[in-house]
Amino acid sequence: MNQPIAADSPSASNPIAAPIVDAAGGARPPSIIAAVTLSGGGARAAAFGLGVLQELKETQFTWDGRQTTLLDEVGLVSGVSGGSVLAGYYAAFGDETFTRFERDFLLVNFQASLVSDLTSPGSLYRLSSPWWGRSNILAQRLDAVFRGTTFGELRRKRTKPNLLVTATDLTTGAPFEFTPEQFALLCSDLDSVPLSRRSLERKFRRAVGHSVSEEIRRAHLERAKQLLSQTDFAMPQVAAASGFTTATRLGIVFQRELKETPTEFRRRVRAAGKAPRT
């Protein structure tokens, strides 16, 4: 079960100010601010990102009388898609990335294994469920890559760099960052969440009966419904304030989920006199 926010969690008292992963005891020189953002694009993006990290590691310089490298001064590593796999791996295992990541991830023929899994009897049965798809099979393969490491373990290590992993809600187009404040909105503790996406989704589904993306979509829709019924905001304002990228995306999701447009919903609620306008 996905764990509720613990009393000693960084999200408990002030989730907005909580760090994603604690820095190394304030040892970082304040005059150096460095971050690495790894783009998406599957294994090719991860391979390119690995080359970038290697070059940063090999770039040495002297700072405040000590020898260091550009990579050692990076305070934040972030990524999406294939870049997030490398970002999470480096945050979890540090310099071990340069000797193991290629073997653990880049040289693994995920495509061939996915095709094999897709045609296996067990997968064919699970694929008949609307809650199971190719991404779940890929996530199974990624479980072993992170060796069960959780976000809380990264935080307790108190080593650089901080980690920021970002996903996208394909329904709304809105980003979802794996941060304490985002999980606080779900009344969940990020510390207990494994880096593996499949482990997160499995725990979350057991706890609430549906996926993380479905819960995010539900929250976005409820907020949009509230704004439509209680304010005179224009559609672009409603979309922006409820987590949708555009008014068009808001309309598409409304039509698909509620079988009516946002304008029709507003008129119906107003006609019923259910909510005051502000």
C-alpha cells in the first residue's frame, strides 16, 4: 500500500519547502550552482546523457584550493523518459553508473524482451485488462535496474546530487513531478515510493483502486468543475488553473470523461442553481 505522509516526512510540516533529496550537509560551495537536465528519447537519450555525465566527470578544475570535477559540483540532476532512467540511476548509485549503467540498461535488448513478453500467455491474458499495457511490461523490466531503491533512501543518503524526475499526464498534457509537494496533494509519502514506476503504480493501485495518472486526471477534472460552476473564468483561465495545458485539451477530456463540453457543464450547473458565481 502507498504509505500516508509520516510525521517526520519533509512533506509533513511544509511540503512546498521540502527538498527533493537532501543536499550533502551544506558542503557545496555557494558560488557554484550546477544542474544537469537529461532529455527524453528512450535508450538513445540515456546513452547520450551517459556521455555527457562522463565528460563532466573528466573535466577537472581547482576550486577553493581543492581539486574537483564539474560532475562532482552538480547539485541537481533531472530527467524525463529515457533521461529519467539515467538521472535516477546516477542519483542512486553515483560513480557506479560509469561501470554498470551500460550493462544494466543500455545493452539490454528491451525491444526483443518486450516482444517476447507481449506474446507470452501470461501477458496476453493481462493485456485483456484495460489497466494493463505495454508500459507495464516495460516497467517490469526496469524494476531490476533500480534494485528496489526508494526516494526516501536517496534522501537519507544525504549525498549529491538532488533528483527531480518528471512524468507527463498524457490525458491532460500536464507535467507531474516526483516531489514531496506533489505527493502531499495525493496524501502520500514520497519517501516510501521506489524509483521503479511499476512499483509505484502497483502500490498506488492497491491503495486507492486506480492508477496515479487516473487520480491526477480526477483531481484536474474536479478542480475544473469547481471553477466552471463557481467562477466566470474564461476557458483558458479554467484550463490553466486546473492543470490542463490548453482550453482545447480541457474540452477534449471533458467530452471524453463527462460526455459534455465545459460550456455545457457550466450552463447545466448554473441552470440548476447549484453554485454561486464569484
